[in-house]
Amino acid sequence: HVQLVESGGDSVQAGGSLRLSCVNSGVTYRRYYMGWFRQVPGAEPEGVACMDDDGTTIYADSVQGRFTISHANAKNTLYQQMDSLKPEDTAMYYCAAYDRQLYPWMVLLEEKYKYWGQGTQVTVS
């Protein structure tokens, strides 16, 4: 089975930093694309960043240059370093993944991501 568990969300002042972690079970980077999404009440999830097993990354324009997605060498944990945080970054952040066999291209499209974590709240004030 695939299980994703996020942590690291907190309340922080504008300009501060946070590092989110996603511990995964049943996910292999050669089969699954993994990424981060965020969602505010009343809106659809917004793609933040994703990466493949070779380290290729895609970032949303809104976080380019401020957020960095990475994974541990063991690839059981996905990270998102968030710097220069802004109030508009406030959201519930989700770790997500999808099977390359169902859709072979890496994209930040919510409809493609089948597996989701519970979410971790980030509040910037």
C-alpha cells in the first residue's frame, strides 16, 4: 500500500522558514512521481513542486526561488524547504504521488495525483 505522512507545518512570521517532511511507504521513485500541493479553504489544490528519481524538478511560479524540493538518499522521505515565506503561502500542504504507468509525464496537475497525505498546516503572519 501507499501511505504518505506529512509533518513540519507551523506558524511563522513573514520572511521566516520552514521545512516540511513527507515520510512515504510503498512508494518507489522509479515508478511514482511525488510532489507537494497546497490548498486554502474554498479553492482547489495548487501544485507547489514535484520531482522525479533523477532530480528533475518543477516549481510553481509563485514559489520559484523560495522553495526547494528534495529527498533523502534512502528516498523514504520527501522534503520541502520553504524560505522567505509570505502570508499568501498560508495553506494546508499535502504530499502527493501518482503512478507513472497511468500517466508517464511529470506534471503539477491535481487530477493526476492519486495518493495524498493527511496534510500539515502552514500559517504565515
